[in-house]
Amino acid sequence: MPVVGHSALQQMVAGIYAAKGLAAPDASVVSRHQVEANLVGHDSHGVLLTAQYVRQIDAGEINVTAELEIEAESRGTAVFGGNWGFGYVMTEKAMAVLADKAREVGMASGVIRYQGHMGRLGGYADAAARAGLIALMTADSGRGPKAVAPFGGRTSRLGTNPICIAVPAGAYPPVVLDMATSSVAVGKLALARARGEQVAEGLILDKGGNPTTSPVDYFAGGTILPLGGAQGYKGFGLSFIVEILSGLLTGLGYGVAADGRHNDGSFIALFDVRQFRALADFRRDVDELIDYIHASPLAPGAAEVLYPGELEARTLASRREAGIPVEEATWAVLTGLAEGLGVPLPSAR
Ligand SMILES: NC(=O)c1ccc[n+]([C@@H]2O[C@H](COP(=O)([O-])OP(=O)(O)OC[C@H]3O[C@@H](n4cnc5c(N)ncnc54)[C@H](O)[C@@H]3O)[C@@H](O)[C@H]2O)c1
């Protein structure tokens, strides 16, 4: 598997988007978010998605010259229209507007609609937390075909509907809880299918609503169960709320849109810690809580206790150093795209 340095990989992906008409700063935002997903170990949201985004640009589904619009606002709220731009660009700009409002008012919230895929939520929330804000974000996974059944149902009615909450820490990287509310991500099923592997029990149903461990059954009309196994009503409950915040509060609606165009509805709330406590004291206390949790006596078979976001922070540190492993198939597609567009190729390590 080729291993590529993160800067070189980002430069190549940014070059592909620039060649497709995206302004250089925006190409940099999209490629940075994708490569960061690879760096933290969420390869399903990494450079793998470049080919899909290029197809969406070619099909006119992503507008590379779109500007973020503020459709309505108050001192502490905003409704953003993405004009079908890249979700990464629109969300990053919306976060900046909301961060200014949160610093002024103490807290701010907003919704974004009519934007493309916004990828991994943790990237935006982590940056806000580093700047002293607590960030809460949800996304409804677009208005294309749904993937997840409600608790007790056997057909897909919901997206994988992620929720992310990030909190500033001090010496530690921020706490970042960033999770789909489904029992498994679609990307992970695709990977298992490609590798000819089975998945664990209790994650998916086949077309007839029967439990299965075959990812092939999922892609043949099956569905994903909500997070929580026998207590899947909890994952379903979270997913239902995410759908309301990201789909209904945005005015986008629920289910599959007639045009099927990717439309990541999103809800964002930012809280300025300084309005509650001295930021340095809060950061210190979060560090101490992490130390306390780390020091837990271990369950049999467990090697350590981690806090939310810690695994990703570790993977980021090691992949920054060692480079990013890119699957052969993804590398072939990426380099093919780059060559076709006259973008220089980085050398794999
Ligand atoms: N834009 C979209 O439409 C969309 C849809 C679905 C998912 N996503 C993204 O997909 C990504 C993956 O989601 P996921 O649910 O597969 O993530 P995951 O299951 O890998 O991790 C979920 C959370 O658990 C934490 N965690 C993992 N292992 C841990 C351990 N051993 N101890 C303590 N904490 C641990 C992680 O830090 C993370 O906060 C997320 O970044 C999400 O934002 C995006």
C-alpha cells in the first residue's frame, strides 16, 4: 500500500480541485479536511472521497463558485444557505461567523442548508474547542437514499446522522466525541465487502429484515440498525433528534429528496467557556478529569482507558510522522485524476 506524506497528499488533492475550478483557498479547505480525516484514521472520510466529489462537480451537483449566504440572523443565531457549494467550505465559513457571535453573546447557534457533503464533523469541532469554545454539531447525512432503520423497523428511514461534541482541554488534545448514531458506518460495510469479510452480529438486517453478518446483504436492499444493539432505541432516539435539528430546523425536510442531490443539513451550537468560567481553570479541570479516567482500574483484557477523541489524536500524531497509507485502488484513481488534470504527482514513501 502506498504511504504518502500528508502535505504532499493535500497538495495533490487541492491541485485536483483547483483544476476543477475551485478557488485556491477553498481547494485548500476541502483537501485539508479530507487529509485530516486520513490523519486521524477515518479513511472512509479521507481522500477516498475525491473521485466522488469530482463526479459531483462534473454533474453540476457541487457548485465550485458558490458563496455562503446569511439568509437570516440575530446576534446569537444565523441561517446559512450554502448555494450548493462544498460542505467543507460552507461549514468552515459558517463556523467562523458563529464563533464571532458566540464570543460576543456567550453562545451562538446556526443551521446550514443546501451544501454538499461536510465530511467528518470532528475537524470543525476540534478547531472550535482549541479556540476555547464548546461545539455541538449534527448532520443529517444528506437527502439521498437512507441507510438506517428506526428501532423496530426493517427498512431505512434515517441517515447515519452523526453527532459531535468537542470540549477544550489544556495539555491534552480537545475532547472530541464524534459519532454516527448508527451501529456501523456505510463506509465500513463497503470496506468489509471489498475485502470479502463478514461484519459483527447485530449491526445489519438483510432485505427481508433478518439479521445478517454479510455486507453484501446490506448493499442488496438491507438496512443498518441504530446504535445500541438490544438497546437500539437509544441510538435511534439520538438519530431522530439529529434528523429534527439538521433536517427540520433547517427547513430541508426528512427522507429522500426527489432530486437525490447531496444536501448535508447541519445544526451547530457554540458556547464560549469564558462566559461560564475562566478558560484556563476549565482547561485544567478537563485535563484532571482525563487523568482521573485514565487511572481507572482496567477491566480484564483491556490495555488502557481512553477519552473521546484520544484515539484520533494519537493516530494523527503517528501518521503525521510516518505518512498516510492509501489503498492501492484509491491511489490509482487519485493519480489517474491528477494526471488527467495536469496536477503533479507526489512520490509515495
Ligand atoms: N457528514 C456525514 O454525513 C457523516 C455521516 C456519518 C458519519 N460521519 C463521520 O464519520 C466519522 C466516523 O464515525 P464513527 O461513528 O464510525 O466513529 P467511531 O465509532 O470510530 O468513534 C466514535 C467516537 O468514539 C470514540 N472512541 C473510539 N474508540 C474509543 C475507545 N477505545 N475509547 C474511548 N473512545 C473511543 C472516538 O474518539 C469517537 O469520538 C465521524 O467523524 C463522523 O462525523 C459523517
